[in-house]
Amino acid sequence: MKQHPYAVQLLIERRFDPGADSPRYRQLYELLRQMVVDRELTAGTRLPSTRAMAAALGLSRHTVSTAVERLLAEGYLISRPGSGTYVSRHFASSKHDERPPGPARSADSLSRRAAAVISAPRSPFPFASGARTDSGAFRLGIPAVDQFPVGHWLRALNAAWKEAAKTGLGYQHPLGYPPLRQAIAHYLRASRGLNCQSEQVIVTAGSQQALELTFRLVIDPGAAVALEDPGYLGARAAALSAGARTIAIPVDREGLDVAALRALQDPPSAVFVTPTHQFPLGATMSLPRRIALVGWAEQNRAWILEDDYDSEYRYDGRPFDPLAVLDRAGRVIYIGTFSKVLFPALRLGYLVVPPSLVDAFEAAHLSSDIHRPLIEQMALARFIDQGHFAAHLRRSKEVHAERRQALLDHSARSLGGYLDIQPASAGLHLFGLLAAGTDDRAVAAAAARRGVDVWALSPHSLRDQRAGLLLGYGGVLPAAIPHGVAQLGRAIEDARPAPAPTR
Ligand SMILES: Cc1ncc(COP(=O)(O)O)c(C=O)c1O
């Protein structure tokens, strides 16, 4: 419906509220343009003359004409000689626009996959916000970043910049900087016995992107994925975001219960496992289970996603070979990360995939981030080649072993009756069982109030009913351990339900 020119004039007058920060003609231009776009001035409406607008708004005619001419030139207004200036027909309201506005778009307009990811529990990483997050008891997932050789890293970064500035700062190979892929392949052959070539190594943004890319490539929406229960929330989130249906498989002292997996009538398309150091309970998968799991994947043409996130830290001899070593049929996708051997903020990890999948991962990277930042990849390749990585790893192993022992000693002394620390011979965290019936989330909250950071077990479980706590030690300065243990003991007491009143 067209509006009367006088009504239009009143409307513009009411809405024009000039500020001091830009020229008047520009403010009028922006106001009129917004009113046209918002359909406050409807298509076909005649504008008041420039003389009338100037008088009503207290502006010069030149100011008004400059604004109107610009709107004419841009097509918001049209001029009919001898008749006047009108709002362009391009802004005619469609039938849809004339309906009353519907409710604001809300979460229900997201995909089902998004809804599943949003409602799943998330790992409570203490994201850094300026404060140091590396010394507090008992932060999870953080190695001894206080030991990181920052000087060597800076020199590697500097050299990388110099080289990159010469060789080009354009797009790079989606699968990763070739010398870094070679360095990783060499490291995995030497330290994990993996018989892999650098062409099979794909650089990712930590193991999290490796999981996302892999589930997206190997899972159809609605397909089943088996997950360890309790298990890693990052894997669950990545499976859900690929549209997977998740199936919880129990874990015991030998790792994933492969018999329970075999017993499923409808075999899942993929299974996620942490065989070297089960997250979060800490078991190492026995050799018979490893052989059975690889055999199951081969028989069922299912994929195994093997997350070898902290196998470098082993406290009682050599770790078992990865599942990928036992894989003859190309069913294992091996995932590693630099988050635990260097530092999490680096966001670099890798995949080792069967040769038949390399091209698919290249396509997936192109549709995701194209490639990881070049300079960090170049610096890391240099850092590894010059021996700093191996030296840092040696030092970190010693430091982590000391911190682990300090945590074991102090908890044996002070937490004996409260927290039953379970044996685990690898990794950067320990798991302890609380008395049956304890609310582990309440304990974690009480600990946080006392400045101690522990994770409750229950959010990591789909079916497992046990109550427990996860205690990181890698990034905890030794001086913080005795006080942290004492505070944790008090927190467990705080969270104990009050005894029922006696009559
Ligand atoms: C089971 C597991 N996998 C992988 C990671 C590392 O993830 P990212 O490489 O994405 O930092 C963690 C970190 O805590 C973890 O617990």
C-alpha cells in the first residue's frame, strides 16, 4: 500500500536523529536506505520534495539532494520526470513478507546432528583466558608445558618464516607440509613400529579434526558407531556431528570388551578405541583383544579409529604395538597428536590412513580448512629434524614420571579412605573410584570451589554407573600436588550426603 507524502514526511522527521559522527547527507542517506530496505517506506511511495524535506528536517536543500541523488544512483529510488521521486519497485513486498513475522529462528531449525552434538556433555577443558592454566592441580589433558623449550621453538619459527617468505605464502598441500609428513612417518616407524610411508600421513588440527574428518568420510548419517563406555567425549561429539548413532561398549581391565562388540546383531560401521591407554579408565588393551578386534573389523569391513593420544608416556616398559601394526586388510585409521608431547595450543596432530583412503582425506581437507597453517608445520618439521623434539620428549617423560609418583604417594597418604586410585601404567592422568553412590559431579564442583580441578567420571559414561574422578598430573607443578590432594580430600568430605537423622 502506498503512503501519503505528508505521512511519509512525518515518518522521516520522527526517525531522523542526526548525530555528530558523520556528515548530515550521509545520515539522511543511511536512514532512507534503511527505511526502504525494511519496507517502512513501501514500494511505489512518493517521497516529499527535497524542498519540503529540507524544511521539515532543518537541513539545506543541497544536503537532502545529495542523499536523494545517491539513492537514485543506487536504485533504491526512481525519478519520474515531472511527477516526483518514488521508492523503487524492487522493494515490493512479496506475499511472504506481508505475513506477520513468524517466531524468531531458534535451535529447532538446526540439523538433527547439531541438536545431538549440542546436547551431549562436553569435556570440561579449562580454556585459557589470559590466566596461566598449566600449573594447577589437577588439570586434565595438559603435559609439562612449563618444560617446553620456548627458545628452540622461537628459533624454528623464525627460520620457518624466513624460508616461507622466500618460497611462497600461497596455498599449501591439503595433506600437510611434506617435510613434516616425512618427519612424522619416520618418528612413527622408529617409536611405534608402524610400517607407514609419508604419503599415508595427513596433518590435522589435533586429533579432534582427525576424528571429525574420519567420521565424516566413513559414516553415513544414521549408521552405528561403537564407542568405549566410559569413553572420550571428543570422539562422541565427532561421531554425533557426522550423524552417527552411538553404541556403548563396556570397558574392563583389558580394554574394550570385544566379545560385546561381536555379540551385536547389527555390526557398527566403525569403532573408536584408545588401546594404549584407555580414556578415561587407563587400561591397556591386551594382545588377544587387539587381535580379536582387528579380526572383527576385517570380517565385518568395519573401520577402527585408533586414538594413540598419549602412548609416549609409559611407566613400565615398552607399550604394545598399535593396532595399525596388526592390520593386514587396511581397516585401521591411526590418530596421533602433538598436544601431549608438545602443547595443546599448537593444534597439530596427524592421521595415518590406508593408501586407499588418502585421496578421500585430501578431498575432505579441501572442504574443511584446506590445510593447517604453514609456518607452524615448517617450524615443527625443523624442531623434529634438529633433535629438539626427541630431547623434549625424553625430559617430559622424566618429569611426568616424577609428578605421577608424587601424586600417587600423596594420595596414598591422604586419600586412602576416599578415592581408590586404579592402576595405570601410561598417560598423563590417573583415575580413582569414589565410594558407591557418591555424586562425582558434586565432588568435582566442591573441588572447584576449593581451587582444585578434577573431572567427574559420570559425564563420560553412557551406561557405566560408577562414580569416580580423573586427576591430571602432567601439567601440575610438583609444589601444587600436596595442597591439591589435601583440598581434594576435603572436597570429597564436603560432597558426602549428610547422614540420615537418627530417632
Ligand atoms: C582420548 C584423547 N584423545 C585425544 C586427545 C587430544 O586431543 P587434541 O589432539 O585434539 O588436542 C585427548 C586430550 O585430552 C584425549 O583425552
